[in-house]
Amino acid sequence: MTMLIGRPNVGKSTIFNKLIGAKTAHTSDIAGTTVDVNTKEVSYMNTDFLLADSGGFNLHPANELEKQIINMVFKYAEKVDLFLLVVDYKAGLIPEDIEIYRNFIKYGVNVFLLINKVDSIKNIENALSEFGKIGIKNKFALSAENSIGIDDVLESIVEEFKSSNLKCKKDKNVDETIKIAIVGKPNSGKSTYINTVLKDNLIQTGAQPGTTRDSIDSVFNYKCKKIILIDTAGIRKKSKLDFNSANFQKQTISSIERADIVCVFIDIQHGLTHDDLSLLKLVTVEKKQFLIAFTKWDIIKLDSESNTIQDIKNEIELNLKEFADSHYIFISSKENKNIYKIIDICIEIYGSRNIKIKTSDINEFISVQKNNLLKGNIFKHIAYGVQKNTDEIFMPTFIFFTDNKGKIFSMKDIKFIRNTIKTYFKIKSNVEVLIEYKNYQK
């Protein structure tokens, strides 16, 4: 996704029209004409990418309409891979141009500077020099009205996508399909989350019935992946099913079985309940990768003295018990907090689930831990280890062998080994650790 950003009336909509090769955005001399995010697919040099025109927004909104526009721009910016900052050469470099740049570099993606309204070749060098003070490496002097410099911008966008591996495959549009089940107790925030995602016309490509009567699949493209959100029937409305009802259990199990990754929603207002833990155990019984999302984070009232964010996190980790080493995230659909971070983490987990580690590296890992004064106490009972190699498992599984028949590895020991191996090999997914006794005596 590429997005045009900049002050009102610098020519973003004109550039947008030239880049997509058609007049679809309304342009005029009135500042702030574009009030919505207009998104189109661009195809250039066998490369497809989405281009969005953010409209003329004001970082310091003076009324409700301007406030809505800036909120929408920042919401969409979370999914952008490349920003095109448009400035007006005739107006010169003004502080707001720099302020806009500083507000968008926090998203951690590259920024191209488009210096518009450079209508004379003799002004190009001056334009690049004056606006070079912003500090952006990739600068382009162009006149969108006269179609000057547009091809240079398009070629550079394509090159950026190729070099940063952001381009989706043209033939399939996406390179992987990831099925994510959204499960949780009734009223845990599932419907609000899914509705928030699906309202976003920027990425939604459609919804279709699932393979069973008990689920609905919502399908959309995100960062070159086809994402399928597996959802129980009627989830768009408030569920009237009780957690313990047979129908609710049936729908939940069906969603979990079909998923690559399960996202368990837990209402942070009520904390961890017995039902939540039962659901987490159900996911682990199915040996599914999972992520825990604590919903309605906006409702939590924080007290600087007795109820800090860290206090809440510590309490959650304590109550999670055997799930404390799992991925978890705090979200607010109402405030759009971490809405797409859920999908980003699921992509990371999915990508590392098939990680293969050589036996020699595993045994080097064991040797390193034995020499660690803090961790060696557990690993001294382990002789060697291997990774289980089978296509039937859903997460990296490691078998560690011990010749100490008297050593009993507790659940705490197993969790410690899991965390250590995940950290050492930088594994994002959950892992399974098995301990087996092997007699080396002849």
C-alpha cells in the first residue's frame, strides 16, 4: 500500500489521477476538496500495488470534519508500506510540511518526497535543494498538471516494492493463505473486532460462506497474504449462546479445527475466568498455534499509584499460569488500538511454525545453557536433543533426552525450556517440548 500525504491543495489528487492513469479523484482549487481516503489498484511494469489519496488534512483540525479526516488518515497509515509526501514548490518549504513528515516517520516505513508544481526545468535543482532540508533521501521534482516526472515516481515505487519484498505476486495477488479463528466467550468483543476490520473498504475483498453451516469466512488481502477470519455463525450480532451450550461448543471447536492460528478473545474488564482457561486448554489440546487478545482495553481506568499498565500485565501473567509464555496483546476496537497488530503477529507466528533447526545447533544450544549459571541447573540433566520431523504437527516440537531416570521434569521446567529455546532461536510461534529417558549404559 502506497499513500499520498501532505497539506491541502498541494496537488495530491492530481498526482493520484496521473499515477493511476485515470481521472477518478475530484480535483479543484478549493483546499480540502478530498474528504475521504480514495484507494485504487495501480499496475505498472508488471507490478500491482494499492495507491491511496489521503485527501487534504490538517494536523491541527479546526472543526469536526477536519478531525474526522485526520483520524481516518492516521487509521489507514497503519497499513501503509510507502508514503508519498507531496509539497508545493510555489509555496516554498513551510513548517507544516516538516511536521507532517515527522508525524508519519513513526510508522517505520520509507517516505518519498514529491515536490509538485515545478513547471520549469531550470527550477528543478533549486526545488531539490530547498526541500532537501526536510531530510528525505528520495526526492522527485514534478509537475503533475503537465505529467512531468510521473514515470520517475512510478518506476521508483516499483523498485522500492521489489527491493523490500512488498510486491504481491501478480498471478495470484497473494503468496499465502492464513486461516485465523476468532474465538472467545459471548460478548468478549469478537463481533466488534470483526465488524471493525470488515468496515475497512481499503482491504476487504469479500465475505463468503464457510465450509460448514457453523462458520462464516471473511476473506481479505493484507500485506500480500490472503487472510481468512473464521467466525461462528451470526457473530456479527450479539451472541445469545451460553459458553457451556452444546451449540456454542460445537461452533467453537469447528472454528478451531479449521484454523491455522487461533486468536482467543478475553474481555479484560472481567479478567481471566474459568471459561477463558477452558477455551485456552481446548486450543492446546488441538495443538493449534494461538494468540491471546485482551479486548476493551479502552475501558480500563489506570491509576498511577496502584493500577499501572505493568501491574495489570503482571496480574495477567500470574493468572495465565501455564499459558504465561504465550503471545498476548491488548486491543480496543473502539479506539482502533492494535486492530491490525493481531494479524501482523499471526503472520509472524504462521511464518515460524515450520522452522527447521539442525540437530547440531540444538545440541550447541544445550551446551550453552549448561554453562549458564542461572539456567544450567535444568539443562545439566539433558544429554542431547532433536527436532521432531513430521508434517502432521502444527508447531515446532523438540525432544530432549535424559539418562537421569530419577529426574522428574515439572511443568515449570518444561515451560522454562520452552521459553529458553524460543528466545535462543528467535521462534515466534509456540513450541512443544517433550522429555524422554534413554539409558546409555551398555
